[in-house]
Amino acid sequence: MRQTIQIIDSQTGQPIDAEIFDEITLAHFIETQADWRPVVLEAARALAKDPKRATLIPSHFHWDWTRKEAELKMLALRFYGISCKARLQGIMKVDTVARSCRLPEQQGKPLVYIDYIEAAPWNIKQLMEPLGKRQQFRSVGTRLFEAAVLQSDEEGFKGRLGLHSLPGSEGFYIKECGMTPVGRDPHKQNLLWCEFTPEQAHRYLAGE
């Protein structure tokens, strides 16, 4: 799957064409380590020097996508990427069998689970500011999130979606995406479990 989408150029505020695809390879994982991780670590070091901003250090600064190479061949897993200007701008891993719904009204029903989702560090405002740089693109995470909802529809799950939110992303998933916070999971670092009902998913895709 390869499809032209639009993300936002932060410099101009205008939409720009990008490509979303699911033909992720080891080369893409290596790109995140070679190009992304040094920037993330540089920003984390800058934030750590200021006690008032240390809490802004992203929880995912240590992620290593290359460790997921073996998962590329697993049928239950699917990886998505977004590219623009010949660079990888975001990546996501979803799982269709590992989790099920927890909301009482849809308890036990199948869903698409967003296991990992990450935008390139130059697309994260809080990482660019301590480096004296401007965010390059916006809406990368949003476009990946939309792809997961669409896959849920394709799988026959009617848009049902679930994820464990990192602390810094809870507001995005609840306020911006409209997900329902179900509760903290003691078996997953006490992260907040958030979930979409079919009605919420369809409202989201409709832009409501």
C-alpha cells in the first residue's frame, strides 16, 4: 500500500504532499537509528540541563526500531511509514490479535492495537525548541493514527482501536482524537489505556 496524503509544512503553514506506505524494511529501522536517535538524544540532553524542562524529555527517547526486524514477517503485525522530501517522517506498528476491547459496551471484541507510533524528532516541537530549531512538519502522527483507524475498518473491526498512551501523549489521544480513557494498566508501566468505539472512530474520520 502506497498512498499520497498531506501533512503540514510548519514553515509555511501550508499542506504538502507526503506518502504513507506499509512496505517497511530493515533499512527504514536503520534510518530511525542513524538519523532520528542522535537528534532525540541531543534534545534530551538539552532538556535535562534545565530542571524546569526535564519533564519534557520524551518517554520514547530510548526506542530502537531495529529490534523489531523479526516482526516484519509476522502476519498479525503491520508497520506503516510516512515519507516526505525523501526522508522518513514517522513510523507506526499495529497489532490485530494481541489485545481486545476493554470498554464495558464492547468488552472482548477485536480491535487494532497501536503498539508503537513515533514521528521523526524534527517534527516534534518540544524537541526542536531546546535545540534552537523549528519543527519541520505537523500532522505526521495524526496521519498514522488515521491509518490505524482505517485498517480497523478493513479488518472488520468497525474502527475499534486501542493503545497504551505515553504520559506526554494522553492529551492528544483524549482531546484531539476523542478516545475514551479506560484506566491505567499495572501490567504496562501503569500507562493509560485508551480506546475507540466504532461511533467515535467514524466521527473522527468524518472530522467531527
